[in-house]
Amino acid sequence: DTGVSQDPRHKITKRGQNVTFRCDPISEHNRLYWYRQTLGQGPEFLTYFQNEAQLEKSRLLSDRFSAERPKGSFSTLEIQRTEQGDSAMYLCASRSGLREQYFGPGTRLTVT
Amino acid sequence: QQQVKQSPQSLIVQKGGISIINCAYENTAFDYFPWYQQFPGKGPALLIAIRPDVSEKKEGRFTISFNKSAKQFSLHIMDSQPGDSATYFCAAHSGGGADGLTFGKGTHLIIQP
């Protein structure tokens, strides 16, 4: 399978704990995106990497959120001191120089 | 501020009928308009996309109609099938601005057999 992959698919955590998600983009896609989707809503843009450089961050990305793409390949999204409002589906997408963005299956986060 | 407005929120269509979903945008800098299909528990899958230099694009049973002056675009699903039952999202992107897609709120489509 050469699509975008995400791990884990589901994560249940207690409020206040830290969580980390991983995204592996389509090979040779130099751009990688993170989105958040809550129930009944469309995905909302969080941040964007071109190769290893983080070029754009939404104001939705609070100080508790950090994303990295250290070697320009996979990316991680960490949420520190999770809150119940962080419960959502976290989606990763990638693209090449063309405009089409391809999404992974997402990581469903539940904060109890 | 919702930059892409999508309607209807939900839609029921008989098998074989035409499903029509509409979107309107405000930001004239948007220059790429994709549609995504999402099944429960899955990520969005790209269906079809259009740029504003054309008024219509067709791929199989899916057609996008685009009206640049009205800042509106729509998805038509011809010969709708039960397997088309899903949530559909329109989106917009500006090549010169923030690089993330701006999505509508989605349309939950049910095709009745």
C-alpha cells in the first residue's frame, strides 16, 4: 500500500497526559499537512511542512501542540497536557508539487 | 468566519437519481476546488477537483459545475448508487496563501435502494 499511513488509529488517554501521533506520507511527497476533524464538521487545517520546514501554523495550533518532520519524511504531532476539547480525529495529508492532497485514515483521539 | 458554505447538510436520493451538493466561497484568492468523499471511520478521499478557468469537469458519474462570478460550485452525482452513501466535503485552496485546504461542513448523503 503506497498511501498515507497514520499510527495509531485510535488513542484513548486521560486528561493531562501527553500523546504523540505519527504520519508516513506518500513516498516522494514533499509537502505534509495535519488537520483536525470534530464530529459533524469538515477537517480544519493545523499545520504544514515542506520537506523538514514547518511553513504554516493555524491559530488552532495552541502552545500545547507541536509537530515535527525531522528528515523530511514521516511527521509526528504531539499534544501535551491533553484536554477533553482535544478529542477529535487527527488527519494527515500529503502532496507533491501538484495541488491534490491525499489523506490518511486518521487517528481518533478520545480524552477522558 | 466560515469561508466555504456547503448545503444541504443532509440529502436523501433514490437509487438512480441525481445527487446535487452546493458550495459557495467568499475568498476570491481561492483557485482550486476539490471534492472529497468520506466514509465513517475513514479519512477523506479525493473525488474530483476543478480550477476556475473551466466551468465544468466530469469524471465518470461525478461532475463539478463552477460559476466564478457567483463564487459557487456544485457536485453532481449521476445515477446515484447505495455505495455512494457517504459524507461529501467541498474544499477550496489558494495557491498564494496559507497552504491548507478550507473545507465546508459536509453533506451526509443517503442513497435509498
